[in-house]
Amino acid sequence: MTDPPTVRPATGDELRACIPDLARLRQEVFRAFPYLYEGSAEYEEGYLRTYLGAPGALVVLARDGERVVGASTAVPLTRETPEVRAPFRAPEFDPGDVLYLGESVLLPGYRGRGVGHRFFDEREAHARRLGLGVAAFCAVRRPEDHPARPPGYRPLDAFWQARGYTERPDLETTMTWRDVGEGRETPKPMRFWIRRLG
């Protein structure tokens, strides 16, 4: 087994140069269950460019040598889309105090080597640097009997709980994308997980 990938934030020209690689990485990883996402390079590259100019945004890259094998993102909740912001209502939440953790994508051969923990470490440290007290992300909810669910599939719930995140059935939203093999976009239920950083 080779050394674990190097994990560190990327900004500016370095991030800009990686956008095509990151777009391909997102498409590859998100095709698998539970996301089953049928993305396009154009959409992915446009989405990733939003991190270049968003104040408070963070992109963390995992590299094996020069090859990008994983990435993780975060942005202040106030910079997110309405469907992401909607569940965070007063008095429990101040949207200005929340860092939204976007995707973490990692090629299968690099999993189980601590990279996922590093992604969370980097993003939580970023939240603290910004003076934000809450980290949050959402995950797609697929039915237990979904036909694309692989045998032996284990969700990441135990990993997220070990990181201090709490699943919040009362905090849900809907996102829309085209599943692999489908001809049109359909809505997907998304549930939030929350950690108060303290």
C-alpha cells in the first residue's frame, strides 16, 4: 500500500487548474449508490468555479502525487442556495453561524486511510477560523429496498456520529438531479446532520 494521500486546502490558481479533474472526480464518485448522480462536465465545472469567488469558501484536495483523488468543500450557509438554507430557522439557528459542509468525494482505493477524517478536521478548523459555531451537511435518503442498493452497503451514519454529528429528522430539504439511467431530473429527500463546534 502506498502512503496516504496528502490533504490540504487549495485556492486561487491551484484550485482553478484542478477544476476539470475535480469535475471528473465528482462525476465518478457520485455515480455510485446512494447518490446515483448523472452529472455533466459543464455543470460540474460551473458549480466548482463558485468556490473560487465565494467569501469564506474552502476546498480541500487529497492528492496521490500530482493526481487529485479526493476533495471536500465548505462554504458559509449564508452563501448557499435557498433549499440548503431553508431548514435553518431561528430561534435554534443563526444562519450566519453555520458552515455548510458540501461534498466529500474520494476514490474507492483511497478510503479507510484517514482521509475522510482529515476532510472533517480541515473543514471544522475552517469554521472556527471564521468564528462559526455550527457545522452542518445533508445526505440523500434512499429507501432500504432501492433496486440500485448494493449488497452489503453500509451508510456512513456511524462515521458521522463518531465525528460528533447528530442526524436531524426535523431538518430536511429536497434537491433535484437526474439519476444514472434516467431521462429526467427527480426530487431527492435530503436530511441534515449537525455538530455544534463549541
